[in-house]
Amino acid sequence: MAGGAIVNTGGGKDYPGKLTLFVLLTCVVAATGGLIFGYDIGISGGVTSMDPFLKKFFPEVFRKKQEAKTNQYCKYDNQLLQTFTSSLYLAALVASFFAATVTRVLGRKWSMLVGGLTFLVGAALNGAAQNVAMLIIGRILLGIGVGFANQSVPVYLSEMAPARLRGTLNIGFQLMITIGILAAELINYGTNKIKAGYGWRVSLALAAVPAAIITLGSLFLPDTPNSLLERGHPEEARRMLRRIRGTEDIGEEYADLVAASEEAWQVQHPWRNILKRRYRAQLTMAVMIPFFQQLTGINVIMFYAPVLFETLGFKNDASLMSSVITGLVNVFATVVSIVTVDRVGRRKLFLQGGAQMIVCQLVVGTLIAAKFGTSGTGDIARGYAAVVVVFICAYVAGFAWSWGPLGWLVPSEIFPLEIRPAGQSINVSVNMFFTFCIAQAFLTMLCHFKFGLFYFFAGWVVIMTVFIALFLPETKNVPIEEMVLVWRSHWFWKKFIADEDVHVGGNHLQMAKNGGDTKGADA
Ligand code: BGC
């Protein structure tokens, strides 16, 4: 059975305990780590379409933009400009590997702190930039910050949350990403109006605000019981678990944590270990999920919305406004997944969101083709442009309740403790690598593929939707340290996991083999 899962029989298996205020607060604070990533995604597109910024750093692009009859698809095609946007992602890619060690050896919160501090310095450098070198070095520091935050925050959230609310609390991270994007877009809208021409400086320097939030926040966060135990503090771990679950009755969950950390102690080299056959399922997901997330094409909209809307013939101000609209849709649609993810599950959201994105991309591609054809010249009427924006919004909504949040949630919850930080940094680095590729290639792709770019991404969404249908088991409500049971009972992945590879606190192996209903096994 494709997607066969255990322990998701409507909350059939869960540990005792409730959602405590304490856990809610710690998760809200940790999730603010998403703000820095989001702010950054949202700020670059607007800044790179501001004339004073282009004049100062990329005069050639500015000149091309002025030439009235330039091909619409090609007017922004410039390597240096793309390097500005994408240098951050390469830095994040490399940083996430270092973050894995900090997260494992010192604990999750220290990675968040490093992330916040580095981002803060990057923001200062960018705001004060005098030349392209300062801009790019600043962006590299921002990237290191993002690498550390994205590596540690999702894991932290997934470990703190009670199993039945893990999706909801983890998606706080994606919600903060979308709020960061929206805030950045609103700020760009305002700073673009500054007549004296220093608006771009304000936009870039304000990145210090989200950085300060996560930096201060992380100082107050406790570490997760999973990490405390793994690092040899059993009493603290037990106390923390009682505190976050709000009950004395933590025996079963604690037993699972102990089993997980005993397993972890035997693993000296997580990086070598992750390649073992028994982790093939999780490793595949840690590579394919972020790869597919970027191949949805979402960042074409996120980075380049103002540029894209200008290409479509909107005036500068109107195009920033349209990207504010997509930003709002992004935030509100994320809330939909927060509410539904632990009820309907991850798979249904993936499949529904995917289908919606495919339809919208085909429509947008066709609308643009009809208007600009392949020559790329022509003017777009207001009503027509509005229809394009509506479909782009529906596409963004589809992403925002599927691949957006789940691209961070699923990889953070599927790995066993011993290789969880390593698995998450693979997720981050693959994500950043393909974010980099898209950021680097988009303007050139638009120039060559033209409207076909939308068909290109639609094709990828078809492939990833089939992939999910066949290979991703449902993970909702499954306790994080029992996740191996889900893979053990999946029609495809079970071949890769032997009985002796399954170590959980209780005697759950039999039920996994029985086809996965925990109710019977627990009774
Ligand atoms: C993705 C980003 C994207 C954002 C949009 C995130 O989950 O990783 O690449 O820009 O969602 O909201």
C-alpha cells in the first residue's frame, strides 16, 4: 500500500500530556528564526528593481531598463545582479554543515544564536555598502545566519512539540518565513518612495530587526529533552520533558528518548552513518523534498515578483504592490496548513497543493504566451494583468499549504535522533543549492524559455506529486522517536530496514510488521 502508515489512526497512539503554555511560548520564540530567512527572500527582489540601487551598483542593467523597446523577457538579464541575489544561498549551504555539528554537540539553541548574530553583522554591512564587494560579503554573512537558523529551528520545533501537534507547531517556522517575506515587501514598497534615493539602504539595514529578535530569543530558550539526553544530562532531560508536557506521566515517551539516545551514543560519525542502507528512505527524502520544493518555481515569484510584474507591463509602483498581494496570500494560506496538517495529514496537503499549482502554472504560462508570444513585446491591459495576478496568487496559496511548510516539516521529523542534525543539514543544503540555481538562472531562463518557463515548472510539479503519492508515508501524529516504524511498514521502504534496526522504547516492532495499526498492538 502506497503511503501506508501506522499510528495515525486518529490519535490512536500518543503520549499523555497537553499543549502547555511553556511549549507554545518556546516554539513561538524559536520559530522567529524563520523571519530572517523570509526577510531576506522578500527584500532582494524589490531592492534590485529600485533605480538608485541599480544606478549605483549595476549601471548596465539600469541603462538596459531605460531602453524603451527592449525585449520584455530579457531586460533584467545580468550575471552580476543574479550573483548578488544568490550568493547568500551558497553561504547558507556551506554553513548548514557546520551547524549540524553545533546542533548535535552543543545543543539546538546555540546554532540559533550563531545564526542570529551573523545575520546581524551581515545586515549592518549591507546597509552601509559602498561597493558591490561590500554588498556581496554582507550577503554571505546573511547566508551563514540563514544556514544555522534553518538547520536548527525545524529540528528544535519538531522535538519540543507533542506528537499530535508537531505539524502545527513546526509550521510556525514557515509562518515566520512568510511574515518575513511580507514585511520585507511592505518595507520595499515604502522605501521605494524615498526621493533622496537611499531607500534601498533602509530596506537592507532593517534586516537587523528580525536578526535581533532571534538572537535575543535564543538566549532564553531551553534545549530539547532529546538533545539534553543525547548530550548526557538525563535528569535535566526528564525535568524538561515533564515541564513541556505538563504531566508527571512521561514514562513511555522518556523510554523512547532513552532508546533513541542509546542508539545515538553508538554513532560516532553521523555523516558516514547516514549512508547506511537502513536510512535510505530518510536520506532519499532529505534530498528529494528540498529539491522538489525549489523546482515548484516558487522563488521565481518570491525573489522576482516585482521584476516579473514589471515584465508583465505593470509600472514600478504597481508591481511592488502586486508582490505585496502575493505576500499576503502566502501568509494566510500558510495558516490553512497550520490548522489542517495534523488532522488531514501531510500527504493530502502535498497532493492537493500540487494539483492546484499545476493548473495555475499552465494557465499563467498560456496567458502570457497569448499576450507576448515569443517576441516579448506588447502591452498588457489592466484587466488582463489582474487575471494573471489572480492565478499567480492561487499558485502561491497552493504552495503555501503544501510544499512550503512541509518542505521544512517532513525532513525535520523523519530522521532518528542520531542523524537528525546531519539529515536536516542535507535538507538545508540541497534546498539552498537549488534556491541558488533558480535565483542564478531565473532571469536568463525567462529570457530564453519565455512563457515556457511556467510550463517547465508545471512539469516538475507533476513529477513531484507522483513521487509523494508513491513514496512518502503519512507521518502525522507519530511520535518522533518512533518514526522508524512508519518506514518499516511502508510498501517500498520496508525492504531497507531489518528487524534489528528498529529500536524504540516499547514493544512496537510487532505491530509495524502486522501492518501498522497501533491500536491492536497497544491493547
Ligand atoms: C522556501 C523558500 C520560499 C518560501 C516562500 C520556503 O519554504 O524554502 O524557498 O521562498 O517558502 O514562502
